[in-house]
Amino acid sequence: MRSERPPMENAAGLTFRDATDADVDALVALIESAYRGDASRVGWTTEADILQGQRTDSEGVLHVIKAPDARLLTVERDGRVVACCQLEHRGTHAYFGMFAVSPALQGAGLGKTVIAEAERRARADWGVTEMHMTVISVRDDLIAWYERRGYRRTGEMTPFPYGDERFGIPQRDDLRFELLVKPLV
């Protein structure tokens, strides 16, 4: 069950809140800018060399916002959306996805702050004991970043959905998703 919580501001001037329908356009723009196209090359999380096309769309973002066991945690600074992540309650664990930080703000610790708050909320709101995520297995730099935050590679792979352009247009034929897991204690 979704529990509505008021926005929370932290010491860094960030406001954390659940996304609403009114945020869809800003969130799609943020997610696209963090992963695809030339704009994404400003940051280090770009997938532009391995995937072309879209990363998400309004329908996908709205689906997460409306899902009863999920939330799209939205992060604002000075009234502007600067980061987001999906949290989904899946029994004893939560799923973490759709993580994006504005490329201009990457590398300054914002991502660490967002993931720590996401983990805190998953524990507090749902009582889960693990966080799960999937990462494209060839994204060694991104996987290493998550490992430094306590996530471990499981070796469990799922196929990339080749032919489904909602996930992008692959530029290589060796893409798979690897499950990463972190105990939340």
C-alpha cells in the first residue's frame, strides 16, 4: 500500500518527494538527459555508445507513479527536478530502478545521497531486508559505483529485450541485465 508522505528537505537543500502526474514531462526529460544522446555525455552515466533511441517515455513514467506498490522518488533543488529513482515493493525486497541524476550535477555526491535515501525509505516504509536492481552487464563503471555502495554482483543474468524499442536501440549484440543485491540492515 502506498503511504503518502510530505516532501522532506535535507541539509543539502534537496527536497525528496513522491512524483505526481504533473512531474511526468520533467522526469522523462531528466531520465533521457542522463542516459541517451549527446546531452548525456556531460555526465558519466551515459549509455549513448551502447544504446540509441529512448530510455523511457511518458507512459512508462506514469505507470511507475500510478503503481500501487511503487513510487518514483523525485529530488528537487531550488524547485527544479535534479534526480529521481523508482522504488518498488516486492515482498521481502525492494527494486531500485529508473535512477537518474542531472548530468551537470553528476560526480558531486548527489547520486550517493539519493540512493541512501531510497534505501532508508525502502527499509522504513516496507520493512524490506534487501534492495535489488538490474544493470546492463557491460556497464563496468556503473557496476563498480554500485559495488562501492555495498551492492554485489550475483551473476544472475536476464536477456536484454532486443527488438523492443521502448528500451532503446542496441548498438551491440552482447547486452544483458545483471542482478545486483544489497542487504539493508
